[in-house]
Amino acid sequence: MREISQQAVTELKERARSLRCEVIKMLGKAGSGHTGGSLSAADVVACLYFWEMRLDNANPGWPERDRFVLSKGHAAPLLYAALAEKGFIPKEELQSLRRLGSRLQGHPDMRKVPGVEASTGSLGQGIAWAVGMALAGRLDAKDYRVYTLLGDGEIQEGEVWEAVMAAAHYRLDNLVAIVDYNGLQIDGAVDKVMSPLPIAAKFEAFGWNTQEIDGHDFQQIMQSLEAARGHKGRPSAIVARTVKGKGVSFMENGVDWHGKAPNTEQVERALAELAVN
């Protein structure tokens, strides 16, 4: 098991802060997009891209790379920010989000953006895609790992559970599904719209190795990824409890920030808060 140093945690916190700043700036510029769910998952994505996954930005199609599928595709701004921070795309291109002719649209396009493994947006389909990738890796005797990030509202989709069942059937221990459990979806509280609770118990019942963590505690995120890597014979699910809009006080736990972009004044306030935190 890799040592988790305080220096590594400090560096990842700074990465996550940078990702959140880029999300705010690009959404403010675009005037539309999904803010809350991008901010809630920033700490998990920072750990994946800057600590966990094996990637090569000079060779996005490297066959041995780890794969990441953003199943909650509307959080594309966060993925773009991570790809820019990692060197897959120029950072200045982020300001073209959702513009006519830009390759950075509201949902990620694998045909246009280097580092995007799957074109996602139709909720529930990303995990099925990740299961196929993991199964292909097994059949090809490759040692790459596959990670997918789902929203807690997204797991109301029946297709998710078909994929979960298939992954357990094929004992895909090279697959990790992370649920961004922020408790809110576009129409309100997840457990009031159509409760998927208890999430961890459901994955466990389908035969997955399951953990439940604080999705903003870097030690817990890193330890859970380490534990998943060491677990053999079953796929792993990490249920990460998060706060929608995390890092910006007036966005936190606000359902109206699910699909709303900040105006100019709100961008300045948000960046000022993120600079302090």
C-alpha cells in the first residue's frame, strides 16, 4: 500500500482548489452549465487524476492507461478542468466552454477532446460503458484499471443496476465505481424524488466490495482507492458523501445551483472564497 504523506494531501488540496476555480471561471464565462455537482466531486476527481490513475497526456490513447468515465456527464466542466490541469488540453481553452464550435460542450465528447474516454450525458449509461472497458481489459490480459463517477440521482436509473449486476457476475476487480453522494438532484432531495438509499448496502447486495467515506476528506479518499486496488475478486464501490456546491458558501447545499451558472458578481465572490480556503 502506498504511503499517504501530508505533502501529498496538501498538494491534492491545492489541485482541487484550482479545479474549483476553473469550474467557476468557465461557467461564469459560458453563462450556463452545472455548478453544484462539479464542485461537489472536485476532491474525488483531484485524487483520481493527480494521485491514483496512470495516464500519459502526451499519448492519450496509450493502451496501458487507466480509464475514467464521467457517468454524470453534466459535470463536464470539472472533467475539462482536470484534463487542462493534467496537460491534455490548453488551460486557456476552458474559456470556450459551451461556445459554438468549441470542442468543450456541455457534455464530454470522446471524438473531440483528448483524454475523454466516453461521450456521456445520458444518465445511467457511463457505468455500463465502464463495465465493458473493465471486461475488455480482463479479456486482453491488460492491467489497467477503470474508474467511473456517478451521481446519486443518476443511480435511480435502472440501467445502472444491470451494469452493477454484470460487473459482479464477471468479478471485475479492475473496476471502481464512485458515487458522488451530495443528496441533491435537479428536482430536490434525492431521497424525496426517488430514494436510492441505502446506496452502499445496495452495491453490497449485488456482490460489490463497498466503502462509504467523506468525499472531502483526502485521507479517506486516498485510503479507499488504495483499499479498492488491493481488493481481489469483486468490483469496488466507493460511496462518497459530499456537499453540493462545496467550497462556495452561497452555493453549498443549494439545489438551485444544480444547473445554474454564476453571474459576474457571483464569480468574483466565489473566487475570493476559494482563494481563502
